Amino acid sequence: MTDRRPTRANDRTETIMRATLNLAREVGYAKLSIEAVAARAGVGKHTVYRRWPSKGLLFLDSLLSLNVSVLDYPDTGDVLADLRRQIHATADLLGNPPWGPLYQALVGEAQHDPAVAAGLNERFIQPQTHKTIARLRTAQEQGQVSPDFDLDLAMEILSGPLYLPIPDRQQPVTHDYIDRVLQALFAGMGPRPQA
């Protein structure tokens, strides 16, 4: 007889996360509840609570389970084009329904729940930061970016408006806005002319 417990547990976890995402799209993050997720997934609420101690952590894991490849960086040899493509795709994903409002709600939850803030930082913001810096470092090695430019500072400039939504921002993060940020950044980080 084969032991199927790990497979059943993995299947149950996937079912719960899928139910979470479906419910969140239907009712919004504020009305999402562990009880409703459990009912939708066909499990007891204690099954959900054993895996996730809060709605915020459940939603974070569910959202990150999507593993959206659009957030990866291409390397076409043109760092500006690669950044533009990836950041446009990220802005589209995080700035529009269904995920935009849910991501903003998650960032709001992170303001009040240190565990959600730590999870969001560790599992989403930091990996995206490392991907961006790695792409910039490659560009630096290829001579597309000044060797003395501070890549951490570049990441701060790029990520602020994208990953950390400002509650009172009246306008969405548009492709035009992203292009202006990239243009300003690259005016300062391009290769220096030879003297």
C-alpha cells in the first residue's frame, strides 16, 4: 500500500489556496474569511488555521502560489527595454483588477500585521529586488550601466512607486509614468563618456 498523505496534503493546500483566490476575486479582500474559504474548499476551518494563522498569510501564500512568470526579467541585451517590459507587466498585474485591488489590500494588511509584512517582504519584494539588481548588475558588466552607479539606489527608485502603493495617490502607475522614471534613472546611470 502506497502512502498518499503528502500528496493529499499538497492537494488540499492547493484547493484551499485556489478557493482563497476565487473568493477574493468575488468578494474582495475585506470580506474574505477563513470560514468562507474553508467552506468553499470543502475542509474544516481548523485545517486552514493549521496551515495559516491569519487571513493575511493565507492570502499572501495564495497570491504568491500563482508563480507569475511575467515578473521574471528577460535578457535581450538591452537593459532599458528589459526593465521597461518587466516593469510594465508588473504594473499591469498589480495595478489592475483582479489582482491590483487585492495586492493593495494585502499591502494595507501588512501595515497592521507584522507577520504579513515580513512574509510580503521576504517572499515577494526581496525576490523581485534581487532579480532587478541581478539584471542591472549584468548590464553593468556589459557596459550598459556606469560601473560606479549604486544598484541598490536604482532599485529603490524603481520599486517605490510599483511595489509600495501610496494610499493617497490619485493616479494609477501608468506605462508613461514608468517610462519617465526609467528615463530619469538612466540619464544618471548610463555609461560615462570616455575622457
